[in-house]
Amino acid sequence: MPELPEVETTVAGLRSVLEGSVLTRVEPRRADLRFPIPADLRQRLTGARVTGLSRRAKYGLVETDRGDTLIFHLGMSGRWRIDPAEIGAHDHLLLETEGGRLLSLNDPRRFGSLDLVRSDAWADYAPFTRMGPEPLGPDFSADALARALEGKAASIKSALLDQRVVAGLGNIYVCEALNMAGIAPTRPAGRIGRARLILLVEAIRQVLTAAIAAGGSTLRDYARPDGELGYFSKQWRVYGREGESCACGGTIRRRTDGGRSTFYCPKCQK
């Protein structure tokens, strides 16, 4: 599933084409993805000017001058394509601008979503009301993380994947950050001291910033809107590297937790 860096990269790619443009064609090509697509999406967006693009957790937001915001989630396999050579069966939403640029939301597995909310109320969108702070924002700190983890017996890996603790983190970047911070993924979340949480917060920020700069990681179907592949996978410290050497000289291991693979180094992660 595309995680925060992939969505941030996607939004940046869309911004270069959409921001300031008028949508002259809005064509939903099916009634639903994971959830129903708003029936009035075409009517409300056609003729609107895009005034801004942003991100919340793993969701992208496209704001318009009509006071509407299109909220999209890429699900497991979704991606936006810019000026595709041809439109296929998995292109479920088409957006065309007054300048003749065409964008398509392609989602073979249809686990993504599209919604339309009033711009002055998007913070009250149901999925957002239950989310923790943005990991790259000013509200994410060691103290804030300590409060969110207090009393939690669950592993720190599971806790960081909980969007109520911190928004936007997924399996890849949690594994990477825990390795950088030297914290075992199985350590009880509520028993990690403040000094180590300071290291963890900084590791999360560093990993996400590097991943965004690299255009994200490429897993299965993900690609940037311009068709290029993210190359952060070449910088992975532990993820996908079972049996290889860690930077500390230890051997990277893999375990399965809740159906997800966890990659870690038992030598340096305690």
C-alpha cells in the first residue's frame, strides 16, 4: 500500500499539473471503488478551478474555488497517471484541464476511494477525526508520542502502525525507523523511555524525508504520476533484506506479525 512518502510524491506530481487549472472534464467511469463515488462529483467539479493540493496521512486533497475538496486514497494499487497514452479498464476517474492535460486515477484492485467534502469542513471528515499528528508536523514530538503510548502493552511496531498514534506511517517506514533508532519492533510500546523516543521521533522524520526526496518506494503497482518509479528501496536499511547484513554487522531477520512482515536486526535493535 502506498504510504505517506508515496502520497506526498503523488500530490507533488499532481500539483505541477492541476494547481491553478480549471477542470473542463470530470468523468467517473464507475459508480464505486472501495466505497461509492459521490453521485454529484462530476457536477460539482466540472468548471471548478483547483486552488491547492495537500495531504493528510495517506490521503490526498484537491481543493477548488467552489469550496469543495476532492479527497482520494490510493488503496493497495491506485496511482494517478498524467497524460496517459491510452485509457484502460482500470482508469476509473478522468480529469481534463483547460490546458488540455489529462489525468487518470488507475486502480486495478479498486481498494482506493474518492470522496467530496466542503473545504471548510474537511478536518471533520470521518477518517481524519480519529488520526494522530502528522509525523513531519510540529505536533509530533517525543512528549506527544510518550502520551500516546502510555500504558500500551502492544509492541512498538503495532503502535506506530495505529493511525490514532501517528498518521500516515506504514509497514516499510516503521521497520526502517525502528532500525535507525535501535529499537526492537517487539518492545512494549509503553515501556520505552523518553530518551529513546527522542531518537525514534528523529528517525521517523529522517526516514520519511529521505523517502520523499527519493520519490517513495516502489512496491508492486506504485509509480509516481509521471510514470517514474520511486527509488528509496535502494536505501532500505532492513526492509526486504532478510539474511543480509545490517549496517552494524548483524544479520537482518524477518518475522510475521498480524500478517505483515517485520524486518529487523537483533544485534542493534534492543
